[in-house]
Amino acid sequence: MNFQSFIDELEKRHLADLRFSEVTRALRALSSAYVERRESALADHKALDGAGKRAAFALYYGPLHFLLVQHIIKEIGATLASGTVIDLGCGTGVAGAAIATSTTPPLRVAGFDTHPWTLDEARFTYKAFGLKSDVHRAHAAKTRFPADTSVIVAAFVVNELNEKDRGNLLESLKAVVRLKPDATGNLQKHILIVEPISQRISPWWDDWAGEFTRMGGRADVWKARVDLPPLVKRLATSSGLRPEMLTARSLFL
């Protein structure tokens, strides 16, 4: 299935029992919660309370994040080895799907999250793109990476972790880098961290960027103009949002 077909299926899935006006109203509330009431919104997944907010998250932020991660992985130009994409804090699964579908044949993907609804949504996303996949209820900072891991992606996740969990995740990622090649010489594991461009919510960013660059990685700032699906444009217009340019910071190793 191509990206537009995925959007069409998303629309059927989430607008079957909701009016468009309900979703736009929920999208305004969701956007405001992340910006103005961030800590309370993230606590116990309160940002995703209610069908309207969940639909808004899937229909608006899902496609934007897919396109953004797709753009980043294309611009970096890494050659990805066969294996499994580990989608940490997978949400609706779009980051893992964007990476898995960037190769021919597509990579397998495994999503990890703590919210039951996002796991169901990730299953839908992976299936919609025809990907071999699994989903697991697990914390991003406590995930064990299988031996066939090819790519580890954490998109818009690290900023939501507390300091202790964030430190544990960084140590886990550094341990992956220190692994030795197997008997065939293969150890093509990549790590991609994607976060909002504003460092106000990510005061830890410079420390992580320093660690990644010391290990031979790179830190980038992205401002990308992409062709948005009509549904996303309608939601943005109706909600007073302006996603003409997608922005993010990334770390890649």
C-alpha cells in the first residue's frame, strides 16, 4: 500500500464514528495541551484521552511524522541492512513504517509502547503498509534489542522520558554501538533519534548530541517542505495550524 492509500484507510478508520468538526476541535485541544500543558498532558497518557484526540493524533500528527522521518532517512542516505526496525515509543507506528518501507524489500518492524491504544494503531499502520511486524507493550528505556536489529528509531519519544529513564536509554544505545561484528562480519545497526526543533523541551539535547558525535554519529536540524495529503491540509486549516514546513532535530549513528 502506498502512502495516500494509507491516509485513505486512516480516514475511514477514524472518521467512521466522528464528525470532521469533532476531530478539528480535538486537534486544537491536543496541540494546546502539548504546548501549554505539556507535563500534565503527558502524565498517564492524558493527551490521548477520548476518541477525538486519538483520531486527531492519528490523522494529523501520524502522517506528518511519517513524512518527516521518511525525509530524514532519505537525506541521510544510509544503506540499511536487512533485519528488524525497532520502533521505540512507537505511537501509531509511523516512524518505524517510514524507515521499514525505505528499502527494497521492506524491513521487518517491531513496535514498543506502553499505551494499549497506540499499540493497536501501530498494528494497523504496519499492516496497512504490508510490513512483517510485531508490537509489544514495553517501556522505551527498558526494551531489549533482538539480535537481528537493523535500525533503532525513537521519534518524539526521548523528550517524554524522565531523567533516569533517558539516561538508561542512552546507555542501552551506547551498548549497541560497542557490540562486535558477528561471525559473518555483519553489524550494520543504525540509531535514529528525532525530536522537535525547539530545545526548550529538550535541554538534554546538547549532551546527547555530544555523545553521538563522539561515537562517530551526526546531529542535524531539518526544515523540510513536503507535499501534504489533502486531509492533513484540511485539518490544519480548520484547526488554525500551519505545517507548511516540517521541522525537527535528529541524531544518527
